[in-house]
Amino acid sequence: MKTPKRLQSLLEEGLIDSVQRQLMSGKEAQVFVVRCGDETRCAKVYKEATHRSFRQAVDYTENRKVKNSREARAMAKGSKFGREKQEEAWQNAEVDALYRLATAGVRVPKPHLFFEGVLLMELVCDADGAAAPRLNDSQFTPEQAHQHHASLIREVVRMLCAGVVHGDLSEFNILLAADGPVIIDLPQAVDAAGNNHAQRMLLRDVENLRNFFGQFAPDLLQSDYGNEIWALYQRGALTVESPLTGRFERNAKPVDLRGVMREIDDARDEDAARRLRMQTRE
């Protein structure tokens, strides 16, 4: 097996001792099993921006910080420099989210370092010590489905309490480790408070879990944990220990349209008065 150029740098720096095998290859990255002293870890090698298609939805990158205005302009224009910086920001988002969530106690692979486009982290293993399979490759009894679903709903809550929404959570980016599910693949993770699409993404994440486990435990298909979780979060009442029922009652009270219009008119009048004061001072 030919060692990727980016892994060669880690070998030369002594950060890894050997490359064992390739574990998987996706559109954005390749994952390899590597040895670091007495430990076996995995190395996620991001593909260079020129070697893969760029399909990073603006919904995910909304309000992500850019170092300076030059980089922002280049990213907006789609120049080569801009694509490189966009790629760098995309990678950093996953690294930052991984460290943030690991610190918060979320079940994600333990990160070790990020060096020149390579994320070195824990190798998640099954009961036999082999690389853990993805959730979609497994079958469950109704009892197991309920157990894993409940566990993952708790992880979604823990993530949200840490201010993060996965944004693309499904059976394809959850590993079934010896001690339960582990969440992976976080480049599209968004800040719950800073992204206007966070609610929609969280509801979709929870819906994906419901639909997958509902294949094995059909009663889960009637649950609505997503709206229940988000309602608690909006009220500032969500904690990692919040009791959840899976039920959510929507407010059927009709909207006071006249009241809303009055608020808009008052805000418009207040803004006009402010502008007039500013002109008078000038």
C-alpha cells in the first residue's frame, strides 16, 4: 500500500510509527489504521480541495468565523486561494467540534492531534478488538433498538448542551463500539446558537435516528424527541439530565396577527425616530 503524502509527513515527524491499512475512503477523506507506539489509532486524511468536489452547503458554514476579510472575499469568489481557505475552515470545524464534544463527555472518538490535514484519533473497536462497524451494517432486536436509540438521544442532548448540532447524524456516521454507539464525522457540525438552520438540522438528526431504529422497534416511529428537546433548549431548560418523554404538544393557539403587526410598526417608528435624532445631531 502506498502511503499518502500527508501521512508521510507524520511518519517523518515521528507522530506515527507505521501505517497498517486503509479503513475506508469517502468523498472528503480517507481513514487509515496506524500505529503509535503501543497503541493502534486511526488517521483521517482529508483530501486536498483540488482532488474532490466542493459541496459544502452554505447552511452549514453560516456564521463560521474567517480569519480576515481577504480570506472571506477569496472564499466568496471561489478562487484557488479561496477554495484552500474554505477547505481549511471545513477541516478546522470538525477538529474544533471533536475536541469540544470530547471535553463535554459526548461519545465521539478521542482526538489526539491535527497536523497538516490529518486528524489523528482513537480507533473505535468492537467487542473483538476489530474496527467497529457502522450502525447501518447491524441488525437489532426491539429491545436493543430502544436501548441504542435512548443512548443516542442522550448524546444529541449532551451535544446541544455543549452548543453543537451534528447536522448530518444518521446510521451511516455512528459506529457500534463494544460499549455502545459512538458518533463520528463532524465537519458539518454547527453552532446551535449562531446558525439559523440549527433547529431544522437537529430535528432532521433526531428524525434520522427515529426512522432507523423504528425499523426494529416500530413504536419509536410515533415519538417526537426532536421538538421536545428543542423546546427545552429554547426555554433554557435543557440539561444533560432533562427527563424526556418523546412527546410534544404543539401550541394550537391562533397567532395574534394584529399584535405582531403592532410590534413591527412600533419597531419601525422607533427606528425612524432614532435616525431622525442622529440626523439632528449631525
